[in-house]
Amino acid sequence: MSTANYHIFYNSDGRIIWSTTAEMDAAMIKVQTDEGYTHLQEACVNTPLDESYWIVDGAVSAKSTFSPTYSTILPDLDAVINVTGVPSGTTVFLDDVSAGTMSDTTLTLTATEPGKFVVKLTKLGYIDHSTLVQVQRVIV
């Protein structure tokens, strides 16, 4: 695989704001550093985009992936859903509304309403992860 020389601009969290293989002169770089971004020039095989990469110790690094285990994604109404294997410090969103930040590695949800909702997990240094959960009303 061939590599390309990238100019990468990132913020203080290591999040890549943008990158390019275009020529950059000192004046162009200064405009971005004046905006508060740090500049890095690095040869990369893949385009260093924020979705998959971030900057760690001044170098491009691949983000980790979540590997959660759901007790069910088709719970009955009022059932408990346990999600394990989630790193502490992960922010949880339910249908894009923040449900807080995890302090341990297990998330417990109660299916209080029938219908579908998306559980989204985000954490710095990780690729965002989403799972569709469908709560079923049990007919007896």
C-alpha cells in the first residue's frame, strides 16, 4: 500500500478537525494554528479522518471500537436491558438525547415504552457505536 503525506489539523483533545494532501505554506498553517488547532504532517496509508483516527502523543492513531454485549435488543415492555463491556467514561445517548456518562462498565436500561430507540455510545478515542432496540408489548 502506498502512503501519502498529510497535513493534519487537530484540537486539544486529539480530535482531527481536517486533513489534506494539498500543499500548505507557512501562512496557511498559521491561519489554522491561530484558530487554536495544532498542525501535524505525517505519512499515512489511509486518510486520517476523525471518524476512525485521532492524535495521540503527536501521532495519528486508530480509534478503538466498542464491543458491547446486549442482554437483548428485543425486550418486552418493562424488561431490563443490560449492556456490558462498555468502558467507563462512555457517554450514552438514547435517540440522540444524552442519558449521562457511565461510571462503570455495565449499562442498565428499563424498557418503559413500546417502540424503537437507538442506543449510541461515544467516548474520546473510540469510534461511535449505535444499536437499535425494539421494545415489544407482550400480548397475553
